[in-house]
Amino acid sequence: MKAGDKIAYVCNMCQTVSEVTVDSPAQAMELCKEGATLTCPMCKKKLKITTKGPAKNRTIQSEVVYVNDKGEECMFLAKVADKK
């Protein structure tokens, strides 16, 4: 991702979709850093960033997931397609 790209935050807790603009590649990398936290722009609830998938085999990709304090998946992010 690059600066100016848009990301949709889809929150299952408050059932909203929020669009956020990426300021830098470093900001985008923080959105998938295991152990970090993320806050829903609408309901302001904090989520923990975790991964699921094979941790021992680095050749197979793991999936980044956003979980609440109970460990339940409650949000996903998606890059907004450019309008042409």
C-alpha cells in the first residue's frame, strides 16, 4: 500500500463500514503487526491484531485477524478499489 490508498474498516461489533486513508506504508504495516491494537473509528472499541494459520511453516501464508477481548473475530479490513 502507498500513501493515499483507502482502507475500509468493517466492524461486526457496531455493524459499520468506515473508510480511512493511509498516510504512509509504515501505517499500513501497523495494521497487520501481530500483537498490536487497532481501534474501530466508529464505536472506539479496541481490537487486538493476531494471525491464524501455520506459524511454523513460513512458506504458507498466515491470515491476519482482528479480535475482541474474548478472542472472537470482530473486524476485517479491505483495500477500497480505485474508481475508474
